[in-house]
Amino acid sequence: MSKILLVEDNEMNRDMLSRRLERKGFEVVIAVDGQAGVDMAASAGPDIILMDLSLPVIDGWEATRRIKADDATRNIPVIALTAHAMAGDEEKAREAGCDDYDTKPVNLNRLLEKIGKFLGSSAA
């Protein structure tokens, strides 16, 4: 079973997405701010990280930069998730180290395809 670290501060988004991913067979661990996401990337051993970009404490861009700067976590794929899909945001996310980018509201099938790209088709 693949483990997903979901870094999301919005309780409704977090609960909805984590339940949907768990139904697909993933183990989901949750961080509610950017610093907790950085800490859990190192301690929880996720196979992939879904990173909201608008987070308290440190934002998703900075959290991703810190994850990618650490030898212990740099190889964990990070998919940025954002409701604020402004021109240039995808490039900014990739420059911060995100491996892929998706928008909210989450299209589960599209997100699962992106997760599968990093973890293999039998990811769950």
C-alpha cells in the first residue's frame, strides 16, 4: 500500500480528499501546515506528497523547497495542489521543486493518473 502525505490546511478539502484516496487503497497521513508537511516528509516516509500551496506557518512553495533541499526527502515526488490557478503558478511550483501540478477542486481521476505516473499503475 502506497503512503500519501496530504499537506492541506482546509479541513473540508482534507477530509474529502483523504477519504477518497483511502477508498482507492492508499494510506493517507496528514499535515495541516507547511512546516508540519516538511517534518512529516522526513518522519512519515511517504511515497508521494500532495502539497497545497496556500498554507499557514510556511507556504507550500517554501515547504517544497525545504523538502527538495534535504537529502532524506528530495526524491519524494511532490504534486502541488491549488485553487488559485493563476498564470505562472505552475511554473512557480515547478521552480520550487514540485514534480507536477494540479488544480482544485480536485478531479480525482486526473489526480490518480498523476499519482500513478510517479508510483506505477498498481500504486494503491
